Amino acid sequence: MVPDPATYPYARPALTVDCVLFGLDAEDLKVLLIRRKLPPFQDQWALPGGFVRVAETLDQAALRELREETGVEDVFLEQLYTFGEIDRDPRDRVVSVAYYALINLEDHPLEAGTDASQAGWFPLDPVPALAFDHRSIFTLALGRLQGKLRYEPIGFELLPAKFTLTQLQGLYEKVLGQPLDKRNFRKKILKMNVLVPLAEKQQNVRHRAAQLYRFDEARYQQLREKGFSFEL
Amino acid sequence: MVPDPATYPYARPALTVDCVLFGLDAEDLKVLLIRRKLPPFQDQWALPGGFVRVAETLDQAALRELREETGVEDVFLEQLYTFGEIDRDPRDRVVSVAYYALINLEDHPLEAGTDASQAGWFPLDPVPALAFDHRSIFTLALGRLQGKLRYEPIGFELLPAKFTLTQLQGLYEKVLGQPLDKRNFRKKILKMNVLVPLAEKQQNVRHRAAQLYRFDEARYQQLREKGFSFEL
DNA sequence: ACAAAAGTGTTCACGTTACACCCATGC
DNA sequence: GCATGGGTGTAACGTGAACACTTTTGT
């Protein structure tokens, strides 16, 4: 039950969002971190994030902070968990709604925004020491990503719109940290009927050019309504 | 990045918790609702919940509200999602961290607390009209419960400590809304080795007394570390 | 011609599904 | 003795895992 805020007697915790932004490049999965300009944790690495304003939703706040601090615009974004330990910020009671986000590094090179003196992509092992409880947030985000990858088609967010099956397999291997069998992987993913082959192949490779595919989102939604579930 | 709250220029949203408490009785799965004493949504049904205090964590706030409004003490509680739409409360900007909770109705009969004029258990179809965006919260909670039930052993939270395989199967059928094959269900769950048969049988039933089991939490954790995953 | 990655099928083991009858107990 | 739910095995089927060679392209 919600008492009338006009008569609400308690002090309010502050409310922030923090974002774990994952990107995939040719080598491996990376996470975006910001170097803090101010205390506490001055000059330490931290997740991009900031205070939620009263006139924006949580999702909007997360997108705004990502834009302001990293210049990133079009990302897949999903709420992760809300962190409310009492002492997670040494200055004040701050509750933070954490998000994870996925982006394709080939199409979106990083440009640091104005809020941060530095921003950079870091490989996952090891992740540098992080401010606040950001390591816990990061760890939870990675676990969620690994989990969701298995039963929802979110991996495509980390790839360019047109991709090869080898790229897709590589993505799964890098994120899950285990090798997969090429033939079985292809059989399984193609049988799902959510990938459409394009009338186009790889260019400028010094080996046999691979078929390019795109993920058919509409087809996926259609199948999902009939009880189909993506699983790898 | 988190600016110093001392110099923080923005108004703070209010922060609440709301709980979707599920209980299972002999007939079906039920949800606990509170009748609101005050406007807005006066006399409508709502989820138990209330404001988060600065000196308590989110989990503590959820447990406190459950205790105050329903008298319930020992529950399985897990954070669900944080709702931050701007107009979800007509009076003020209120962000709410939603939880879902599971309880065994046989061991814990309801006693309404002081905060609510009425509280009651409702079957799920149909759920009555709810205040605020509580229907969305409820719907998400039910989906989460159904999803988690399949790959985590949380169902036992809805049963008494000692239960029969038929009770367990009934729980799965009621929550997932589909019939299961008795022999296959038993084979599968027993093969997991997380149920221990007790030296005890049902009493006072007018048919063959069933074997009682308990869930072996320690064994489950042990198996889980070796890569085992509960699945039904 | 050689290096490099693309592409392709079959076999086997295992897990999932479907299915029907006898047993113990209380009334 | 009858009504009620408890308890059990097997066969067919489908899915997942293991595994190696030929093709295409650029240099």
C-alpha cells in the first residue's frame, strides 16, 4: 500500500542507473568502462551511469547516460537488477537500477562524451578494479548475458546486421567460453528458420567467401507466438 | 558516474517496494492482495508494499511490508523487476522495486496486519482489478514463477517440508497449467537425487498412504557446483 | 600449388514420451 | 468389496553429440 507522498515522513534514497555495456570485436567480448573524474573512487574505473531525473523513465535514464558518457546511441538495453545495499555509496543512500546493454563494435566505434574524462573497452578477464559495487553488477550482468544467450536470440545485437555463421558461432563461443561443433551448430540454428540467407557473400577475404545471413526478427516473433522457443 | 549527492541538483523520485506473494492450497495457486484504505484507488485491491526507508535494504523493505501488511514471516523472496514509468502513481513520481514471494499456505494461514483493512488470497483467473500498474507487476511475476519453476527448485517453497510426489506433481500442473505424466514425472525427479524419502507416510487418508519426501537443499547445492542443473 | 576458412551427413547414445495395470488402505 | 489414489516398466521415437573430408578463393 502506498501512503500519500504529501504526508510521507521518510527521507528518500537517491536513485541512479548503471549500465554494463558489452561489445564484441574480432578478438573477444569487451565491457565499456568510464574513468571517474571525481571522488569517491576518483580515477578508478566504473560503469557508466548517473541519477534518474523525475521526468524520465528508468530506461530513458539509462539511454541518456549511455549517450552522454559514451556517445552510444542505438543499443539493445534490458534491465538487470536493482542494487540497494545500504552502504554501496559511501556518501549517501543510493539505490541503483542496473542495466545491461549490447552493441556491435564494428558499426559503433566509441566516442567518449563530456561527462567522463576517459572511456574505454576492456576485455573481461581480468576486468580492472571497479568503483562502488560495480564488480557485483558486472558479474551479474555477465551471468545474465550468458544465460539469456542460450534461450533468447539476443546474440544478434552483438553482430552486424549481416553476418556469417562462423561469426555467429564465434560469438557464442566467446561469450559462453566453450567451443562448439561447427556442423551441429549450423544444423541447429538453420533448422530454427530465423536466419535468412542474403544474395550476398563476404568480400575481400583470402579464402572461400562465406554466405551472409540476417536474423529475421518478424519471423522469430511469429514462431514464438506458436510456442517456438529459441535454444542453443 | 555518480555526482556528489551533496551537490546533486535534481529532485528524487520516491522509492517503494511491491510484493507478489503466491501461495498454493489444495485447489490452486493464489495471490495475496490488500484492499486499499486510502485514495488513490481507495477500496481497490493492490499488492502489498510501501516506501523504502533510508536505513534498510530493498529486501528488508519487502520483508517488512509483508510482515506489516499480512503477518507473513518466513518466505522465499526474490527481486523481480523495477517499475519506473512516470505516471504509474498519479500523485508523485514513484519508482517501485517489485518482488515475488512464495509461501506454503498449509503452514502459514493468513493474518492481516495493521496497515491494511483487508487482505485475502485470490485465485489467478481472473485476478480482480488492481490499483496502479499492479496488474503488470502481477503478470510479470506469474511469468517469472512459471519460468523459474522449470529450471530451479523453487517449487518446494510452495509445499510443506514433507510432501508426496503427487503433491509435487500437482504443484507443477497447477502453476504451469498443463497435465504431466505421472510415471515420467516421478522417474525424472527421483533420478535427480535431490529428494530424500522419509521414514514416514501419509496419515489418515482413505487410500494407500503415500511416501513422504523432503527436498535436500544441501545435496542440490553440492550437485549444482558440479554443473548439475535442475530441470523439469 | 598452397593456405585458409567454408561447407556438408551419418552414426550412435541417450533422454523423452506414451501408455495400463496391480496394490494398499479406509470405509 | 469397493472406492480412492499410490506405485511401477518398457518400447518407440526424436534429439544431441561425435566426427573428416571436399570446395572455394586469394596469393
